[in-house]
Amino acid sequence: MADVGTLATGIPASGLIAIGAGIAIGLGSLATAWSQASIGAAAMGTIAERPELSGNVLIWIALPETMAVLSFVIAIMMVLNMGKA
């Protein structure tokens, strides 16, 4: 009888969960970096023209960081459920 923890390819299910967690963190961080680069470039132009908006710009720069935090939380949840697979 086949082991339920191993797929037909011979890769353990826990290994695929670990790969999925790595992809979740990697893509989440990549998306965060890309959006922060775009927002940061626009923010520098805004602050150069209107320095009084620097507080508002800081919020917009920090906003994409939630993508990285959420991808980290999803990866942690995947790893914690690894033993149940």
C-alpha cells in the first residue's frame, strides 16, 4: 500500500509544502520591493516639490510592506500545518 505522505512522483508532501512556503515568501517580497520602488520614486518627487506632504508619503511607502508581512504569515501557517499533511 502506498504511503499517503508521498506523492506519485516520490516527493514527500511536506517537501512540497516547504517549497510552497518559500514561493509565498519569495513572490510576496518581490511584489513588495517592486511596488515600494515605484512608490519611493514618486515620493521623492513629491517631497522635493511639496515637503509638507512627507508624512502622507511615508504612509504610502509603508503600505506595500503589508504584502510581505502577509506572505510571511501564510508561509508560517503552511509550515505549522506541515505535520498534518
